[in-house]
Amino acid sequence: MLDLLIADLATEIPGPLRLQRMVHLLARHFGCDAAGLLKLDDTVLRIVAASGLGNDTLGRHFVIADHPRLARILSSANLTRFEPNCGLPDPYDGLLDDKLGQPLPVHDCVGITLQVQGTPWGILTLDALRPGTFSASMLVELKHWCLILESAIRISEMEEENRSLRLLSTLPPDYLSRSNSASIIGNSKSLLEVIQLLDTVATSELPVLLLGETGVGKELFAQRLHQRSPRHSKPLIYVNCAALPESLAESELFGHVKGAFSGAHEHRAGRFEAAQGGTLFLDEIGELSLTIQAKLLRTLQNGEIQRLGADHPIRLNVRLVAATNRDLTQQIAQGGFRADLFHRLSVFPLTIPALRERHQDILLLAGHFLETNRSRLGLRGIRLAHDAEAALLAYHWPGNVRELEHLISRATIRLLVDTPDRNQIFTLSADNLNLLPSPQQPVTRTSLAVGVPSQSLRQSVEQLQSQLIRHALEQTEGNWSQAARQLGIDPSNLHKLASKLGLKTRSESLSDD
């Protein structure tokens, strides 16, 4: 087993996959029911690899102050062991794959802080339901394994740094070490491609036009672009163009001088001046009137503005990022948007993929929103039932990420109203989610067998799971690991589910153990 770990260090594979494989091997070797690799990100720990935990776990983050076990592990330079009678709450309560929604029974738990280049990188946790699983000799061995894991983390980081350096000709001095508070969650191919393009253009001064449906998170992408740009230490000013009344839009954007109009009792700087040296983000730019569009075009052409009522222009040093959910080319054809302004704005257009195009990110995002609601409402734990996961994966998401966020919040509140005891572990079922068929993708009798008396909800869910797994295997030519990544679940969990659904022969199932 140790040979497999070392072999992964010398193999050129994606960093996240390397870490996931190592965590899975660690869990198997030490007889764990669950293992987690969590990266330190300021005041939170984010799971980057896991084994034996539910499908939505990789989208979760844990606020350190809310989890005394995680805080104790981080505060110690040595391995930390929690005895079976430890009264501290466990962050994995209700998240174990084989005991979804159930409190963890008395069990054995260890954790250790991982160091990379002399600074804390994160922690590794191992949980076994059988008390006494971790003997003294095993704990000594675990320390040696952690050294290899730390090496794997550093190798993965160096590979990522090298890719960035090859990709970008010039970088701000602190680009690679800069923290990123604009959290874009997901690891789907379509999302990662957009992020790579975004990070590349961020280091330039080009205007960027973010395109995409309502709710895809365009503001988060604008924040990331600003943070990765040389202007990151200067302001990022947000303007919702749809909320600007036409009578006030010019003053809001360009400012005014005292006496410029009735009610202008003093000089006032506009949003462009507020963004001086930084970035101005114009959201829903398709909502601006043609009059304001003409003034905006002059600003982009001349690099200066003139306050309403002023005699002299003001030179600008502002990068412009715009966003819209409208088809601007169609608006141009209808006379609602200036073609010359469109060409100025769309020097680098970037389309944010819809959530239905990021299928494997759905459960990661759901896990993130579940953990956010757990922390906000002071709940012991909350997770998704299997039928809820299947319902989320089958839905079309016309409102994208924002719709998913609101859905999870509403379902959590409704569940809390029905069961107000916050010290239990809540499980959201498909009924709690109350998802309705999308107009773009109506659910028919043949797709989910809804309304067929001879088939129960459980049978329908299992049928859908089988279809999704078969489809993933067809797309990956029978590669189970790639299929698991496409479905956004741990490979070991995919093998278990496939065996349960009868998609694998008994001999195939035994060969996985």
C-alpha cells in the first residue's frame, strides 16, 4: 500500500485526483470508516478529498470556531486522538456514507495538522466506528504516511504553479500566494475552463464582458477577476444598472457638481471616480438607456468623464467589467443597444456555464449551502437523503446556482419549523425540497415513472441512479474512476452504489474490496 502512495508522487496526474486517491488508500489501510483532507483557508477548513463521506461533502466548509475538534487538531503540532467518550461534537455527524443522517455512535477518531513549507496547510482526519481501531503502532505509522501526504500536497501545488507560470507571461509578484475570498465552488470541466480563461485575462487591462443566465454567479467571477488583477489592492465598485432610475443614472455613474440640477446641494463623485485605480463592475449593463450608453462609450474611448454640470473632464484609470443575461446582439438588431459600445465592451467576452452544464458540481454546491445553513441556524447537522440527491441531479435548474441556494435555505427552514429541535441531525428528502418539473425539461412518465402506480418512489430513484451511472460509464468507456469524477462522488461510493443497484457482478464487487 505504501508503494502505491509513493508511486503516485512520481506520476503526472491532476493534483485533486492524486490527493483523493491517497486519502482513499489511507482509509483502506487503517480500517477507517471515513477520512477527510481539509485545507486551511483563513478561518475555515474546506474538504478537498474524502473517503466514506456523503456525496455532498466536498462542497462543505467548516468554520473552525464552530468545531472544537477541528480547532484542537489545528492547535497541536502532534497527532490528536479523541477517546470514544469524548463529549466534543463531531463535524462529520450525519455525513458518513453508510450512516447518512444518523448521529455518529461511540467511535475512534484521530487528526493531525499537515505542514507545507513550514506553515500549517490543513488537517487530516480519520474516523473508525469501532473503538480501539487505532493502536499505538498504527499512530506511529500514520505519522510516516502524513510525511508522504505533505509531499504530495507540495508536488500538486508546484505543478499548479508551473502551469500558471507557463500560461501567463507576466504575473503580479504576489499572484500565486494571494488569497481568494471569491469562492467559486466546483470542479466540472466547463467551469474549470472558464476559470482558467478568467485568471489569464485578469492580469491584462482588457475590458471583460461576462455573459450568462440569471443566477450563474457573474458577480463572483467579477470579484475573482479583480482579485487576480494588478488592481486587487484598489477598489472594486459594483453597480446594478437595472436598479438605476434613468433620471439618476448619469449622476450615479459620472457624478455632479453643486447646482447641476434641483436638489444637487453639493459636489458628488460618481461610481467611476470611486473606482479610480481599481475596477468598475457594471452588472446588467443591457438595462442602460441609449443616452447613458452614449456617455459610457465616450468614457471608454477618451478615458475620462465629466461630472454633470462641470466644465472640465476628469482623467480616469479604471478597468471596466460588465455583465448581462441578455442577448446583446439581439438587442442591437432591435435598436436597444449600441453596436459600437458592444464592440468596446466585448473585447474579451466570457460565458459563465449554466448549472445544468455543470452536472457534477450540483451536489458540491448543495453541500456548501447545507453547511452555510447549518452554521447560520445553529443546527447540529444537516444533509441530503439519497432521493434528494437524485432529485437535485435530475432537475433542470432554470434559476441556476441562485435557485439552488434559495431552495436549500427554504427546505431547511421548513424542516426546522416542523421539527424545532436543533440538536438533532436533519435529513432533507426529495419531499422536503419540493422540486417542481422545469418548463424547459418536463418530467414525463417514462423519465421518472411519476404517476405509475406499480413503481414506488424508491424504485424510481434507483432507476434514475442506474441510468446516470450507465450513462457516465458509457461516456468514460467503462472507466469507473472517471465516471465517479463525472458524477461528483467518491469512487468507492460509486462501486458500493453500483453493487447495490445490481450493475456489477458479485465477482466484480469482491475484486474491489
